[in-house]
Amino acid sequence: MLLYFIISCLSFFFLSKSFSLPPWASDTKTLLSFYFSKNLFTRPLHQTTPDLASPVDHQMSVLDLPDLALDLILDLLPPSGLSSMARVCSSLRERCVSDHLWEKHLITKWGKVLGPAAHREWKCYLSSSCHLDSPSHQTGHPLGFDKIISLIRSVFRSEDDKKRKRYASSSLPLDSTMSFYLSLETGRFWFPAQVYNRENGHVGFMLSCYDAELSYDTLTDTFQARYPPHGRRAVAVEKGVTWERLRAAPNDTSPHHLHVSDSLNELKPGDHIEIQWRRNKQFPYGWWYGIVGHLESCDGNINHCHCHLNEMVVLEFNQYTVGSRWRRTMINKRDHREEGNEEDGFYGGIRKLSCKEEIEMWTRLWPSSILE
């Protein structure tokens, strides 16, 4: 009987994968996840102690499965499935909120856009959550995350001491992976990442990537981005940012600090690069895509090219028309520092691109027409 149950569960799961879901299915899943995020931590759980007078107390339940079989089934469930199972009883809840089950879902959906900075921001906020009850936090944290922290901290809070003791062991830890996942999914946690072609592909930001704080909108499956202020300019907000335009920051350099370049001596014509650039010293840096070019004294013949031996490196931005002041610049790789002026802007650190996926991403973003 037990073996039949396990086979039936697994067969149903794999069979369901072979059918396309109707449009309402995704909506139902979204509503279930949202309902769970609001109610899982505020409703009492069913107890696992059976009713001795019940005529079905000897029938097999899912808790009678061997640990290995139960863990296998739970590992196959999507987040909404784990959320539903966690509402069944305290024993299943303890399993369904475990980090090892949610880490897989966190990496699968969010791994591409969550870098070290996002994880640090999460830990930093959790460490300061004890101050959320102070008047200064009553109006909302800059990340918009105070509500979910207050919600989780009030898990099973009751005037009845016995109920508090009973629920304490099953409360969701603030630093759990599930808490992190739900905070991202509901959009309450604004996390740092970078956005390609910011502000809806504004011509002034074509083939660039800028730091921003992002909040997820589960209804549209897009993000809202808040960009750091540029001098006296107010914080820019962009809605409808798609997943394809996001990436985790490739390094931990602040957008206001010069990136220390470690590959300048390796640069040669044809290499793909990203370089920091800002309009003036009050603005944050953005990363701009370019290619290493040949010196004017070189004819471009690879058999006779010695450009890589020269202390000066030519950087070309071929999205701009020939003759444009943005088309070409030169930097000194022997004594590299921020270079530029108030008219043409300031160039900072350089990243040599070796990852094929990064280069292909810039290629896909290439503008349909040459920029002036």
C-alpha cells in the first residue's frame, strides 16, 4: 500500500509536467502564494495528535511515509505546494519551511539577480529589525520591508502563555531562506542589482548598466527600479523592468567609487570591455560596453599589430557614429585613474569581459540605429 502511494504521487507529478496549464492556473498559483504569505503565520496549525475516538485513526497518512520518501516528495513541490503543505500540521510545517527546500527555489528564480550586495542588504536589515518598533520606523523603511518583518516577528504572539510556548517552536525564523524568498516574491524587500539600458531604453543610456534598488511585482512579473540621485536630480523611478534587463553586480564596487582594474595589461584589440563612466563627479558611475581598438599608428593587421605592448589603450564605442565625441577614447594602462572633464564626462575602472553570456547580452541590446 505504501509503495503504491509513493508511485502514485511521483506519477502524478511527472505526468502533470507534460501538460500545458490553462491561463487561470498561473493566476491561481499567484493567489495561493499571496494568500500564504499573508496567512501562514497568523493562523493556528492543526495538531498531529490523532483523535482516539476517530474511526480512521489507523489509516495511513503522509506522515507515515519513510523520511526519505517524504523528503523526495517535498523536494518536488513548487513554492506554492510547500506553502500549502505547511498549513496541514506542525510536523509538516517544520519540514516545509526548512532552508534546504527553499534554497533550491531561491537559486532557481532569483539566483541570476541576487549578488553578494543583495545578501548583505538582507542580513543588514534583519540585524536592525529590533528598531522597527521605534517611531522613526513607523512610517516605513526605505526598503519598504517593515511590514513583513513585523508580521514574522508577531508569529503566534498571544496573550495566552501556553499558546505562545506551543507555537514558539514552529515560528518562522527571520533569517530563514523561506522568509527571504517570500520577502522578494511579495515585493516588500528592495534589493540592489543592476539594470541594462535604464529608464526604458533612454537614448542617453543605451548600452549601459546602472545600479538600482528593485522591487518585484508578482502580478506583472516585472520590477520597479529606483536609481540613485544624479547630483540635484531627484531619484528616478522606472516601472515594468523585465527580468532580461537585470543582473547581479559583477563586483562589489560602489557606483560612487573607482573600480580597481586588474586586467589592463591583458587588453588587446578586439577584447570586449565594460568601463565606468559618469557625467560629472557628483553622479554615480554606470558601466558602459565597448571594444578595445587599434592605435592610429597601427594598420589593424593582426600579424604586425603591437598595440597590446603600448601603454595607451584605445577604447571604441561603436554604437556611436564615426566622428562623435563618444565614439573613441584613450586611457593609460600604466598609471590608470579616473580621466576626463566636465564636457565629455569621466572614465573610471575597466572590466575585461571573458564570459560569453555577458558579451551576448550586450549584443542583444545593440540599438537598431547608430547613435549621434
